[in-house]
Amino acid sequence: MQRIVHFSVGDTLELKKAHPCGCARFSVVRTGSDVRIICLGCGRDMTVGREKLDRAIKKVIAAEGKTSQGATDPDTNRKDGTQGQ
């Protein structure tokens, strides 16, 4: 059984093997059955199959300001950033 790695748009992925430019960190641009990532070293944009990428991930670094509950700001009451009444 294959492990499922949870990540979302904006997260940084550290892969087991480095890109030819020497950097092993990539930013997630789009998720789905194919994941679009950008190399943080040279800026190369690529699309990789989800299963292949899941096997290559060493570590997931969550985007700044992101909480585990999905809210973007602890001072707001709703996910869209508006104050509830």
C-alpha cells in the first residue's frame, strides 16, 4: 500500500533527489492527479504525476501563515477573512 502525502497550493516540497540545477525544494502551484511545481533554485515549471511525486517527497514545509485547521488568520471568524456577526 502506498502512503498518501498531504500538501496544498503554496507549500514547499523537499524531494529526495535534487533538480539538475542543484536545488531540491519546489513550490506547489496546482494540485490534483497531476501536480504543478516550480523549482525554487532556477524557476523551472513542471507537471508531475501525483503518484510519482508522492514517492519522491522527503519533507513538506507548510506555507507561512497556514494553520492546520485551514484558517488563514486566527483573528477572523471565517475562512474568507471577513468578520462574522
